[in-house]
Amino acid sequence: MATSSILLAGEAHLGAVGGEIGIVSASPTVQAAAYASGNVLGGLLTFTGIARAADKSFTVQSVVLQSKAVQSAAIDLVLFNANPTGSTTTDKAAVAIVAADYAKAVAKIALTDWTSLGTASFAQAGGLTLPLLPVSGTANLFGLLIARGAITPASTSDLTVLLRAARD
């Protein structure tokens, strides 16, 4: 009697050794105008597909913030595992997270070390080990960039955030 095993598409797999690294980006639409400390840069970001699959955990290892102009102001990236719908996350407005949304904020990453590349610059936070879960039912994560000093983007497409994670 002959038998055969068939592995169907999905989460079941054989022989996986080591982890998978994912790098996803989000580019907020900002204003080419001065932002004050405490202002949101570009509104709520979505890091689509940061997890390997819906509801699977991942570990954020590094964040890079790229700017098409030279920048030097500190900026925080706050990550959320659900949409902070009751909070103020509007571009160029003072951030205001209401009490009902506090538990949705799962990490804060300070981007303070800027490197000039002539007419552009980037800030990086590396060596992170932030184990997280995505937004329920998805492989996504939300984020907010918050200015911690005065910053003036050069164009509406000036900033890009790269989030690197080890996927479980």
C-alpha cells in the first residue's frame, strides 16, 4: 500500500532553519514647513507586512529615518499595535494620545543620531530587541513620528521610515 504526504500552501512548513528578516517602509506626506517640538510628522503610518503573517510575532531590530534634506532634530517613532482612533495623530498638530489609546502604544524609538550625506541625511537606531505583535488579524503595525525639536522638511515626500524586524 503506497502512501504519500502532501504539504499544502499555508503556515505549515518543513525544514525552516534560522529566521527571516523583513524590512518595510512607510513614507509620510509632510509639509515643506517648520514643525515645532511635539508635532506629528505626516500623521499615522502603517508598516504593512512587518510580521511574516497575520497575528505572528516579530522583533524590531532597527529603525532608519531617511530625509532628502539635512536634519538634526531628535524625532521619536512611537509604535502602536492598534489604531489610536481617539487620539490626535494629525500632521503638524501636537500629538495627544488619549487614555483609551495608551495601551496601544507598545514601543518608543528615539532617532537622535543624524548623519549628513551632503544634501540628505539619515538617523538610525540599531541594536534593538523589541518583541511585538501586529495589529490583530493583520501583519501590520502603526506608527507616529513625533518631532522633539524644530524640523523643516524640504518637500512633502522628504521622509521615509525603514523598520527592520526578525520575523517569527
